[in-house]
Amino acid sequence: MINPLIYFLLFFKASLFSTGGFSNLPSLHQDLIANSWATEADFAESIALGQISPGPNGLWVVCLGYLTYGWLGGSLALLALVLPALLVLAVAAGYKKIEHQRWVAGFMRGVTLAVVGVMLTVVWAIISQPEVDWKGYIIGAAAFGLALTRKVNIVLILALAGVAGFFLYR
Amino acid sequence: MDTIHEAPGAWKLLSIWGKIGLQSFGGGATTTLLIQRNFIDIHHWMTMEDFTQYWNLCVFTPGINLVALTILIGRKLAGTRGIIASLVGLLLPSAFITCLLTAGFQLIQSNHYVQAMLRGIIPATAGVMLLVGLNFSFPSIKQAYQEGLISLGASVLIILACAFAIIVFQLSVIPVLFAAAVIGMLVFTSWRVKHIVEQGTVLEEKEQPVHD
């Protein structure tokens, strides 16, 4: 039997000690499996669904909540995702105190460049999946080109990619 | 300075973030690009520099970066009500649909045609992510270009070194961010300070909308 409070706290802990996306996965995996509140299949399904469904990828946790504990689980998971992010207000307040220090500009420039590097690793992680072949590279390049023009709706680009996938891989 | 267009009310924010959430198929890259398009390109409520600065704060915040970003943009545009409207708009409709999708998952997953379409969509999200990265790097690369070749070379090198460290050596993101920050501090600050002071650059106070 699932205890809602402990269930919420496990999700909250995972979110609090994570930095976005799927980094809360190991903690949740360990805790929920240990309590037998989730199965391996629940994890595999929610990660796959998180990629398809609308909204940030991090919403995969809402899938996990729904699969393991229904609507209540989904709601608790969502709440656990949002609360730690409010700490950004504290981070922003701290930044305001130091932003005119001499070293801060260079420090933040380093962070910006590192974030670009991290984004490149995401691109790499996506295209190095086994199901992405040379046809996938062409689709990816075409999507990049279309998005670059700023004239084509993103949903339309993804829909076109889906149509291309339908004809290329069916 | 760019003219700052009149800030939107909470209801307007709710509807914009709701549209962003519902159109964000394919994950965070799509969401990020939609945020850039809506708030920077279409409505001119913020600049790419604002966006970059906010994102830098978000990477040091626990949880999903995009949620933290939503909070900061909501607050900038409409205070506390803006935060609530933005979060509700981004998360509630998309989380609801996520649950519905989860409920219908067994039907979708086994379908061969759905799998084929997904194989097309996945690499397209990589293309979108690449554009998000380029957009993001643009202000600092432009600044480095104006400072000269050394600065530009150092910037590109830091980007590639971070990507390399994560992909090849499997380092986790936070130590890489801190290392790059310290390198950035050493490269872009110390020996440049005199130069900036001589030019008499005045730090501009950013206008901050007042909220009660």
C-alpha cells in the first residue's frame, strides 16, 4: 500500500537533488523499486512517454506518477517537480547582490559557454541512438534548416518529420 | 536600447504559456525555442541577453531548468501573479495530456506506423536542439568576436571542451559548469579589467518593473 506523504517526499527529494531532465532518475529508481511501488517496466514506459508528450522532458516523472499511483500520483509528482524550482528566486536574489563584482561577468560567460556545450551533448545523445541512421541525419538537418528560417511553426516541423518517418521506416 | 514593449497581464501570460506547453511536442528543445520565439521575437518583452542570463541562474537551481526559467520570466513580466499564471499555463495542460497519453500508451506503443513516425521525429528534435544551442551562444560569441581572435578562440574552445568532457569522459554536468565558470572568470576578467576601465564603460542599471 502506497503512503501518499512518503510517496510525495521521495519524488520531492529526487527533484531537489537533481539538475533537470532525467537526473532525478537514479534516486527515484532506487527508492520506488525498494518499496515495490514501481516496476522496471513503469520506468521504461514513462521515460519513453516523457519524450513524446507535450511539455518539458522532465514531465516524464508525471507519467511515472500516473502509472504507479493514478491521478493522485501524477499530481503529487507534478507538485514535487515545481517546488524545488522556486529556489531560483533565491539564486536570482543572490546573483543581484554580486552581479557588479568584477569577476562575475567572466564567471557567467564561462557558464553560458558550458551550457552551449551541454546542449551539444544533448544533440549528440539524440543522434547517437541506434534507431537514428543516415536518413535520420537528413531529417535532423532539414529540421534545423527549417527552424533556422524562423518562418515555420515548430509543431509543423515535427509533424513533417513524423510524416517523413512514416514513409521512410514503415 | 531596444524599446521594451508594454508588459502583459497574468491572463495573457496564462494563454501564451498554455500554448507553449501544448505545442512542446518533442521535449525541452521545442519548449525552449518556443519561449525564445514568443517572448523575444514576437512580443519583444525580453532580449536574448535576458534569456541567457536567466538560463545561467536556472542551471544552478535544482529541478527542471525550464520550470525555473518559467518562474523568472513570469516574475519579470507580471510579478507573483505572473509566476503563478506562467507555471499553471505551462504545466497543467501539458501534464494533463501527458497523463491521458500514458493511459492510452499500450495502444500507441505497439503500432508499427507510430514507431516509424517517432523515428522521424527523434532526429528532428536534435535539429531543433542544435538551433537552441546556437541561439543561446549568439550573444557571447558576438561579444567575443568584437574582442578579438583570442577571446573568440577561447570561447569556442570552452564550448567544445565541455561537450567533449561530458560525452567522452562521462563527467556530470555540474562540475563541468563550475570548471567552465572558473576558466571563464580567469580568461575573461583579470587582464581585461584595466582596458574596460580606461574606456570608461558605465554599467547600466537594468530597469526592473515594480510589482506590489
